[in-house]
Amino acid sequence: MDLAEALRHTELERLRALREADMAVAESLHAAGYELVTPAGSVLSRPAYLGAIAAGTLRYLAFEPVSQIAARVTAGAAALRYRARIKIEEGPASTEFTCWHTDYYELISGRWQAVWSQATRIP
């Protein structure tokens, strides 16, 4: 398996961990300085994002690629991009949408970790 394919598998494992609130895996795959830019344009830090998932105030009912995961890999860094179907619950509200999802990974202390993510809603 080449590095791009290994990173695609890492991304699928990250999505699984987020859906299942598997916090040990989710924490291991998000760098300490991780930030998410949401489809609404908010920026969430790693503690805010993973904390909401751990607390159950943000629940992914679905988070899955609906296109191939494109990968650009260089020494120590990688960008992944794909279309995703996301269904979330935030408190009593739920919403479902399709978005472009981009993740930037870095090789940190021998492990690939997501550093930035951005989701852009597709109308």
C-alpha cells in the first residue's frame, strides 16, 4: 500500500471514530493545534470540536465520502479532498448536507495527524 492509500485509510478511520465518538482514536488522529472550519464558517479548536463530540452535544449520524478521496502527499504533509455526506445532531436539531471536505495532515512524531479541516456545503 502506498502512502496516499494509507492516508485514505487513516481518514476513513478518523471519520469512523467521529461517528462512533471513539475518543481515544479521534484524539490520536487530531493534532494538538487542530482546527475545523465548519460549513457555517465557524472555526472550532480541537478541544471545542472533540469536546462537543465527547459530550454528545455534536453527534455525527453520518459522515462518509461520496466521491473518491483525492490525495496530494509531500514529505511530511498531505492534503485530502472529497465530497462527503454529513448528517449531524446538535442538541435537538439535526441537519443533513453534502459538502466538499478538505483535510490537511502532517507527520508529527512519526504519526499522521489532521491539522486542519474545512467543509464547504454544496447547494
